[in-house]
Amino acid sequence: MDFNKISEHHILYIITAIAGFVIAVAVRFLCISSGYDAGTANLVFVTILGIEIVLYLVLMKTIINQVNKFMIRRKNKKDAKNTCAENVASSEESVHDRIVRERFEQSVTIFCEYTQKALGKYITDVELQKLNSYIELFAREQTFENIEPVQIPSRQISNNDLYHYGWNLWNHFKGRRQDQRQECVVSWLKTVFTNLSEVEFSTIKGKLTIFDVKSKLTIQKNIPDYLRFLKE
């Protein structure tokens, strides 16, 4: 016999059966001692065993039902707690996403306002609107496909001005972009401005911060501060 296969439940059943049998035998013995005949004593013995079995089954069913109810309540509380925690986390994430989105939109709006101040009087409203949309594409790190370049009057805005404008764009958004290389803004300048489409890539990159006393657009390391200064 493999005793390892005997579980705690089996031991409980055996103990209960022995206890019930002992009680039934004791009652039968009392019946015989009281003068009842063997047939009556045996009938009492069987009856007691039957009653014990019924009581045991009823008791076990009641205990199992109560345990199941307790486990269900416990599971429901745990699920409710987890759901609440997930809702809180989701709410916090939503608030965080909203803050990030609002800050991004504000950053784009600020640079578009700077663009209006810097280039607005040299280009048409249509060209300015196109330029603003290209600014947002740069900020979102989206690819440029089939875009219509912006024409800047070269007599009024020099290439050096556009280099400075490009550096200001790169510096303003570098903290919000994954790709922070200056090569990105060089490609943007060559794609967006017809004036720079034929200029060598290395030339533009090397002159992003070139000093020129004649430049109308200067290097601005903090666009929001620069705009506040203009309003004072």
C-alpha cells in the first residue's frame, strides 16, 4: 500500500467514519444493556449510522458553501481593488498624456508665433501657413512627402538668416525630439526652403550659427524669453 497517496481528506473521512461507527456501536450496546432484543438493537445501530451519514453530508455541504461564498467575496474584493488600481493608473496615465500633449502644442504655437515675428512680413499668409505646418512635422519627427517648398525673397532674407532660423528651430524642439541631431534640421531646411535646396548639406550644417552683422534673424537660445522681450 502506498501511504503517500493517502491525503488529509482521506484521513478526515476515516476518522469521521470510525467516530460514527463507535457512536453507533455504543448506542447498540446501550439498547442491549437496557433489555432490548438484538434485532431492535441492530435496527437502532443502522438508524444511528444513517442519521450520522446524513448529518455529516449536510454539515460538509454547509461548510463547503460557506467556504465558497467566502472565497468568492474575497476574490470580488481583490478584483475590485485591482480594478480600482487599474483605473487610478489609467487616470494618471491619461492626465500625464494630456499634459505632454498640451506642452507639445504650446511649444509648437510658440515657435509659430516666433516665425510670424521673424518671417511673417516677408512671405504671404499662405506661405506662412505652410511653414507652420512644416514646423509641426519637424516637431513630431514625421517624414516630409510631396510637400510644397516655401519661397523666401532672397533680397530681404539671406541664407544666413535661414541658417539661424533653422538652428533656433532645432534648439527649441531638441528636448522634445528623439533624434536630436542637427542633421535633421539641415535636411528640413533644404526640403522646406527653395533658397537652400541647392546648397551643400555640409555648408548649411557648418553655418547654422555663423555670425553675420547683416543678419535680420539672430541666434535665439530661448524663444519664449525672446518673444516676451519683444512684447515689453
